[in-house]
Amino acid sequence: MTNHYLLSCSISANIRQSVQIKFDDLKLPASVVDTLKKNNTVSIRPHLSNALKTELDSLRVLQRELYDCYCIHYGDCHFVTDNYFDSANQLIKAIKSAATEANERIARLWESEHAKWQNTTENILRPLFSDDTEFSIAFSAYMKIFPTKLEYQAPIQVSVLGPLPTTLARATEPIQGNIESIIAYENNINTEAILQAAKAQAADKALMMGAELIDDLDARIATKVGKQQVGSDKKRGSWEITATKLKLISDSVPGFENLADRAAELLEIGKDMGAAAAQIRSQATEKFYELQDTIKAELESICNNRDSSKGLEKLKESLSLSTKYKQLCERIKLAENAKILNLITPEVNLELDVYEQRSKHLRKLLNQRKELIHAATGDGLDDLIAEINEKPETEPDF
């Protein structure tokens, strides 16, 4: 059984970061203020220190990495499993270390940031006051908002809660009047509900990713697989992200293990498709087409074992529209010898049979509907039917 632990890592600053200035305060014309209000733009909020904002933004990127790469979540509640705890813990230590370094940099910038805020305040207020006394009063009020040098010594804080163990064991009925038993009961019920919601949300995300993956594989030809899919030293590719996230989700949600493994295989095959050796590229390309069918079959199996959700409907839609037509066209064009063509031929024949049966069924439905509408309204659909039945003289341009 996979153990889940509640984990929270918050990043905050104990000093004021911005100030809200209403447009009414800027003495703009009433018509201008009204227009801004109608467009939900009723104020501006300048940052007191751009250096503080930059440091906080950088730390929150690491916080997002912690939650995205190692946790499942529901709302603000994040859960990490045994298999991802060590990596998550190392990243938390890195965040704390980065916050310490950020505080040291900020402490050295107080004078320059104070001067920048003074310049910003003058630019905002000077056009509004013709009287120097009024300007000085307003200017002094705005300058008092800026943090003191002492407050600027270590403004950023990293607060970590957990990891706290969760349990799905059945909770016993609480003993009335016994606060500890009531707390234990409510904790168990509430935590279990949130954890199950987090798992359901993770599963739905996996279904959406499966739909996006099958759409991508249908539209992508072997010669167009590159760094955008498999990634590079500087940036992760789309297949790499998919494989990593599916692996994370499968650690918490049963039923996605095979899909996660197939996604990892796809990533490795994609890398081989960019190899320098032609033989490796050729072998990887054949495996690529075979794996497409395997992934599609796995997604169809998953569809049969999941409850209705937004992700499931999206996946069903992608599977229903999925076709091997384009894939087979490209494989035929890229075939270098008769052996490869012989391997493709049975698949082509199978698709031809499928298309023939579908064509017959669609034409039958069209004719039945045409007769029904004509009998009911007298309206003809001849033009529409002719347009649909018209066969293109050349291969469709994909």
C-alpha cells in the first residue's frame, strides 16, 4: 500500500510588498475613471521593491517544481508518497538555502531600492499637487510605507508543514465529550476525503494527458520527432514531461502504471530516432509506430475501467477520432525496401477493410436520414449528400 503524507511549503515576506493606488486618487477625469471601472481596472499596485519581487518569484518557481514534480494535490492540500519523499525533501532544503542567499542579497540592496521607490513616488505624486506643502505631506506618507533597513535584513521566510502521515484506516465513532477522540475521528474523515479528491483529480489529469498524447502521435510523423518532444539539456520536451507526470500519478493512482511505462518507452525511442546511425533510426521508427498502437490499446483499456469525468470524455473523443491513415501514408512514403513494405501491407489491408465498412455504414445512415427528412418536410438534401459523397481525386493534404 502506498503511503501518502501531507506536505506544505509556503514562501512569504514579512514586509509590505506593494501599495494600492486608486485611480480616483490620481485626479483623472471622471470619464476616464468610469471607463477604467467598467473594464475592472480600478487601481494600480506598484511594487515597493523590484528586487524583493524578483527573489520571491524565483523561489516560487522552485515551490512550483516541488508541487508539480513530487506531489498530487487538491486545492492547496498537497500529498507526497514514500517514493518521492527523498527528492521532495532535497528540494525543500534547496529552497531554504536559496531563501537564505536571497535575504543576503536583498539586505545589501536597501539603499538602492529605497532610492528607486522615492523616484517612483515622485513620478506618481508630483503631477497631482501644485502646492509644495500638500506634495510633501503625500510624499512623506508614501515613503513611510517602504520597509526600514532593519526590516530588510531577512524579509523572506520559508515555512514547511509536514510531511504529516495520513491513514485510510476506518475511523471509530468518537466518544462524546472526549476531545481527542473527536479530533482523531474528524481528522481521519476529512483527510481521507481530501486525499481521495486529490487522487481523482490526478487521475483526470492523466486521462487528459493521454488524450493529448494520442492526438500528438496521430498528427506527428516520424521525421518530425525532435527536441520539442524528447527535450534537451536546457529544456524538457513534451514527451519527457508526460512520462514524468504519468509516473508520478501512477504512484498514487492504480491503473496508470502501464501507460506510464509506455510513455517512458516512447521517450527513449524518440531519442533513438534522432541518432546519427541510420540503422538505429530505422529500428526506432518501426518501434515508434508499434508503440503508438500499444499506447492506443492501453488508453482504450483505461477508458473501460474509469468513471465518467471531464478527462475521460476528452480521451474517448480523441480515441474515436484517432486514425492510422496518416501514419500508414508516411510509413509507405518512407519505406526503403520491399521487406518494409511487406510488413506494412497487412495493416494497410486491414485499414482498407475498416474504411470500406465505415463508408458503407455512413452512406446508409445518410440515405436513411435523407428519406426521413424528405418525408417529414419535403426538403431535399441532394446538394449536401452530393458534396459529402464526392470523392477527392488526389490524396488529402495533411
